[in-house]
Amino acid sequence: MTDEAPDADQVEEVPVDDVETEESADADEAEQVDIAARVAEYDDGLAAEVRELQSRVTHLESEVESRDERVEELEGKLKRKQADFQNYKKRTKKKQDQIRERATEDFVERVVSVRDNLVRALDQDEGADIRPGVESTLEEFDRILTSENVEIIHPEPGVEVDPQRHEVMMRVDSDQPEGTVADVFQPGYEMADKVIRAAQITVSDGE
């Protein structure tokens, strides 16, 4: 049996437009695949960024919560310290008041004995010489003042005037150098280097 070549008229021809359409379809499909791959890659990247942001938000929320707890703890400590300080001030003031009261009581107890001596001196007969008794009482009183660290301010004539310890009453003619103490009108007192009462003095104008 002999194969016969098909006639030229019998060969089926494929239209050129159909070939171009198939190629275009293949290109569109490849482009769609590429786009889908890019979209998938973009979605994966976006999802990773979202996960990272969520992780950072969770971490920051944890830090904020931790800081809030720390602030609350510090505020509590501050309030307790303030309360302790107020209580300490109250206790200190109470102790100071008690010390002051005891010191005053002790001083009064010693002073009343001086008063008793003065009363006894006045109770003597009118003709009696009470000077020795008064002098003895004054000595006792001075001992009490010394024990309390009290010193008498009684400047000698001729010394320089000290504005911190002397109160000038007037200027007088005197044989003392000009501008110095002429005489003491009333002695002053100081306690632990603090002037309680300045000595009242007269100041010399010179001869």
C-alpha cells in the first residue's frame, strides 16, 4: 500500500491571528503568575511588618505597665516617708517642749530658794543689818546664773563701745577717752554668747 501525499488543497492552515492570540494568552498568564507571586511576596512582607509592630506594641505596653507599677510603688513610698517625717517632727517638738519644761522647772526650783532668802532677810527686825543676808542671797543668785551659762555685761569705764552688747543712753563729760564707756547705767546679760539684754551705758565726750 502506497501512502499518498495530501493535496495542497487538503492541508489545514492555522490562522495567524489564532497563533498570536495563543501567544498573548500565554504572556498574560505568565504576567498574572508574576503579579500573583509579587502580591504574595508583598503580603508576606506586610504580614511580617504587622507581626513586628504587634510585637513592639506588646513590648511597649508591658514597659508602660511596668513603669506604672514602679510609679505607684514610688508614690506609696513617698507618702510613707512624708508621714514618717511629719511624725518625726511632732515627736521632736514634743521632746523639745518636754526638755524646755524640765529646764524651766529646774531653774524655778533654784530661783525660789533665792526668794525665800530675801523674804527671810525682810522678816528680820527693822533695826537689824540685812546687808550681809542680801549679799549672801545675791551670791547665790549669781551662782545660779553662772550654772545656766549666763554672764553679766558690765563694761569697765574707758573700754570701747560694742554696739552688739552696749546700749548708749547719752553722752556725758568724763575723764575717760572720747567715745569710750563713761559709766554703766544698768548691766546687761548674755547667755551662750547671745545677748539677752544689752548693758545701758553712758559714753564719754572727753574732758
